[in-house]
Amino acid sequence: MIYEELKGLITINSIDIYSQYHAFLCESKDSEFTNYEALLKPSATKTNTAVNIREKAGEDLPSDLQPQNDARDFVLFFAIHGDGESDFYTKYTNFISFLKAGLNGTGWLDIKLTDLPTAFHVHVKDCSDYKNLTAIDVDLVAAQFKITFHEPKPFI
């Protein structure tokens, strides 16, 4: 079963993950926006080196702090479905292998959503919270899971 409205919403390394793997971003509840919140949350600012002298109150910092973004991790919530047990298992394992391998086996991924103006250059750090949404022996098998990504140079 194909849901046309999910095609092209998210690409990873220029591959439409729905058309290829029947994978898409999902939420736990209708009223949540955790994926967009994770993508758009600004990264922390790198810590400045302070001089802390016991005989002086407080600490000394440079007059120009030169703020820079720190690397960050974020979690995206995916779902995937297949037409029966075999199709689901093939799509699921191929998708996870694709994410871990990255572009040409380098591990790097460029995630692009159609409604955001930037791509996210990341690699997979962890996979967690796998949950079957249907029984494994039905015509349409579906599951959801979380993937933690590491973005070494955040855009914001």
C-alpha cells in the first residue's frame, strides 16, 4: 500500500525515503511536533574559557566572546510499513542499513524536508524505542522507532 501524500516530504542523501523504504517521520500523538522541534532547536553555544583567580571576585572573560555553535544531537521519530512480514522486514532492515552506511559508505547523511530551507548534515548515533504498530503476520505491517543523529556543525 502506497500513501501518495507521503512521497517527497523528506529526502536523505537525495533519496525519497518513503518511495524507497516506505519510511516517514511520525509523531506519538496528533498534537505533537517533536520532529520539527528537534530539528529547529538551536544548538548550545560553545563554552568560553574563563580565568578564575582565587584572589579576584568572579571570573575574567575575553571582551570579544566570539560565540560559536556547539555540536548537537537530536532525535527523529520514524515509522515504516510494508505489505506483509517479508516486505516489512526487507524495507526496515534496508532503511536502517542505509542510515548507518550513509553516503557512499561514509556514514554521512544530508536530511532535507520539503518545508524547511536547510539540510542537516548528520550521522546516526543511536537507534531506540522500536515499537510494532501492527501484528507481524498481517497484510500491512508497521512499526515506529527513534533515531538519534549527531550534527557536528549545526546551522543554528
